[in-house]
Amino acid sequence: MGRSENFKQYAADCVRQAAGEQRPEDKTILLNVALAWVRLAQQSQAATANPAEPSLTAAPQPETAEQAAPAAA
């Protein structure tokens, strides 16, 4: 099973757990966690399908001094 499939399974587990919760607050928390797992699965699938494209979750690269400084007029 690939990473995205694992993430989808975690999401399904959260949904099942949410169905058994009595308190609406607990259901909401678990459904939000499930949504996060689904998004992670989608990102993982996209990264696997397009490995040459930059990751959506990649940290931005720091600017060089030349890029950060305004051009002289």
C-alpha cells in the first residue's frame, strides 16, 4: 500500500470514529482531521504523478541579497 493509500485509510478511520461520537465538538474535530488526511493523500498523489514539479508543501527558498535589495534608480 502506498503512502497516499495509507493517508486515505487514516481518513476513513477518522470518519468511522466520528460517526460513533456523541458530542458534536468531537465529531467536528475528527472530521477535520479526516479532511487533513484526505488533502495529504491528494498532495502525495500529485507529487508522485509529477515528481519534477515543485511540491505544494515545499518551504520557500530564501532570497539572495540581490533579489531582496531594490534596484538603484
